[in-house]
Amino acid sequence: MKLKTFISICFLLVTLGFAAYLDSPYSFINKDYAYSTDQPVMAQPVEVEPSSDVPVLEEKLEKTERVDGYIVETYDEYEVYKDKDGNVIKSEPTGKTDTLKYWDDSQY
């Protein structure tokens, strides 16, 4: 019985070791994709300013109600167009409404 248990544990360790090797960047599967720290980074951060033609979606609180021990807040979504200085040019509702319901613990 001890020999069978010893062989099972050895087989499990060999299997786990082989799986760890295959998952490592040094395995034969990943050798074309492994990168070392001595290679320079090719990506450069880019500062991109948002275009004034694309609207920003914002949700605005429309109403707050107390219903059966809960507070229910209703938010409407708006498309907000801004100029380059960040001033709002126009704001149009999209028709999408979200509600947030949470327990009113101020009663207790």
C-alpha cells in the first residue's frame, strides 16, 4: 500500500512540475513569445485629447423618493457636448433611465 501511495505522489509531482514548465516563459511552447528585461519597451504613452464632436454620456439625478422603507433615486442619461475648453455646448437626453434602490436606515 505504501508503494502505491508513493508512486501516486511522485506521479502527481511530476505532472505538476511539467504543467508549471509548460506555463513558464522558458518552455518550448512559449519561446517565440517570451521577452526579457533587456529588450526596450516599444510602446510610448500618447496624450489624446477627446474630440469635441463625440458626446460624453453623463447621468443626472432627476428625483429621489421614499417608498416602503427604501430610497429610490432615478437617474436620466444625457449626451453632453463640450468644446475644447470644457464648456458645455449642448446637453441632450438619451431616453435611458436608471433607478437605484437602497435601504433607508435613517428611520432607525
